[in-house]
Amino acid sequence: MRRLVAAVAAATMVVVGLQTPASASTPTPFGSSVHQPSGQTFNQALAAADARYGTLPILRVFYPGAPGAWTDAKLNTPGRSTVVSFKYDADVILTGSADDYLRTWFANAPRDRDIYWSYFHEPEDDIRDGAFTAAAYRAAWQRIAGLADQANNSRLFATTIWMDWTLDPKSGRNWRDYYPGAAYVDVMAWDVYGFDVTKSETMAAHNALRPGLEVARSEGKPYAVAEIGVDDHANRPAMLREIARWMRNTADARFVTYFDATGWPQYDLIGDSGSIQAWRDAVSGSLFAGPPAMTTSAGPAAPTSTSIQWSTRVDPGQATGWVSCASWLAAGGDFLEGPRRSVSGNPETVTCDRAGLAPNTAYQGRLKWWSAQTGGTLTATSNIVTQVTAAA
């Protein structure tokens, strides 16, 4: 703590970061699956995808059966995170016949990048059609999660991937039928489709009908999007930008990967230069760049006779810096500033508390921004809020 005026020795201040389930200090990575035309190797297809969107920081990879070895081109991608799904019949998993392979696979997973693994993405239709039961799926998931835990690898994240259609009341489904339990899941991801093309539907409106974000938060899990596709080609560039902003600003998504796959021309972006540029802007972060923006409001806690609290929504705008709380007696003097804390990546809410104040007295507060790009100089301040402490 740094006191600039030692007028009230009893006054104290703290700065507290209120994190949403995804780490607000880490920017949401935007990536895609890899469109691999016939005759191309995966590495050739990946190079073409990088040429379209810029270097993809995260890839969506699919295996129709057992996951490939880590030497496989689809998984041997140092410097990039991976969302990888694989499929086994749930009843086969429960026999234990895949244990040795999966135990070794998890044990050999890289530890220098994030690996979001998922057993049997989108199991809902298979369960509906009788391939195995929901109970068997949950039990298989729990068994596989236990094998993953044996690897003791903090970069492995157990990630459910279900259809967001499952959350639509018209589906008649209940997501809890597929949920193996909070102890077995690190991240809850969704495959997001079905935007209303007659309305250029926003992500906020779509999520209101299919509330993947709220379901994840209800379980205390980070929210993510493992597939997303927009088939409204005329409005797609604008929709992709709006979706990306919502994912970063509202959802603090752990990751977002666009479904840019061969065989689904309604979703892939090949030949759509406007949509390619929109997703490139999200991947590079240029879509979110700008001067740091800070909006301060009182609370959320009401003033007491000796304390006030104020909160600031901080959007670093792709910059890196530090914030500090500052408050002072509205009548002048008694200035106090809290310690600095680092802010970068996604927007986040920073809450400031000051205690040891006089009752029935007006105080003002704001947040300050110190820019790393300018050597740590003060370059921005938020608006000021005034609050009156309660009577003693």
C-alpha cells in the first residue's frame, strides 16, 4: 500500500480482482478446426489455415475412435493448444479394455501447452438412438477422467462437449442426463449452431435461448465453444465479429474454435473473404484492440459507517498494464492509493475497498491505469464515483 497523504492513519485500502470462471488475465484464444481437402496432408492444410487466419493459437481435432499418438501431425503442434475429442462405445470403456491405451496416452501428453480432451463429443443422438445409455456414458466418462488424473498433468483439462441444441426447450433434453459430475469435469464446452438467419441473431439472443454460459457458471466451470458455425453467408462477417466480442467481453470464454471443416460448405469459410477477415481479426486480437477503457460504479456492497466499495469494469484493449485504486475525501485531502495489480487479456471487474473512514462523510473513488507499453506511466483514469459513509 502506498499512502500519499498520511492524514488518517487508520484508513486502509485493498484491490480485489473478481474473476469469472475463465481466467480473465488470459485472453480468450480463437482458433478453428482445420479444413483438410482430399490429397492434402494435415500439415499442408494447417499451413493454409494459418495463411487465412493468422497463426491459430488453438486447434479443434477429431478422432472417430481412439485418440492418435502425440506424434500424429494433428496433435504434434507445439506452441498451440488443442481441443481433442475421441470416441469409444461407452460399454467398451466400462470393460476396462481401453484402460492401458488411454492411461499411456494421458501419461505421454505434452506439458508445455493446454490440452482440452473430450470423450465422445455430442453423445446426445447416439444415446437417443440406443448406441449406449446415458448412465453408461456418464460412467465411462468418470472412468476415463480417473485415468487422466493419474497423469498428474496440470495442462490436461477434462472438457464436456455437447450440442447447444440440448439446452433449447424444443429439444426435450436435460443436459444433466449427460453430466458425469463436477468432480470429473474441468471445462464445459458447447457446439453452437442454429442461428436464426432471418434475424442475424446475436450471440446474446442465441445464448438466452440456449444458455451454455449460465449452465457452465452454475457448475463453477469455465465456459468454452468447441464448434461454432454460421450459415448466414450474407451477414456472416458482421455476425462473426459480434460473436467474438460477446465471447471475450461477456463470457470470458476459455476458448472458441470455429468449425471450418471439409464436407460442411454451409459453415466453412473457404472463399468467403469477408468472413475470413472477420475471424482473422478475432484470432489476431486486432478486433479487440484499442485504448484501455474503464467504467467505475459504486458497490456492489453499500457503504458502512467506516467503509466504501467501488467496482470498475476494465477492458485492457489488448494492452498490458497495471491498475490501482485511488480514493479521497470529497472535501479535499486524505488521498489514498492501493497497490498496483497486473491486468491484461479479457475484460474483468476490479473491486476496491477502503476502510477506516469517518461516518457520514463523502468520499470519492476511481481506478488508475499504468501502461506497460510506456514504461509503467499513468496513462488513463476512470470516471469518479462519490459515496457517503453511513451515520455511526
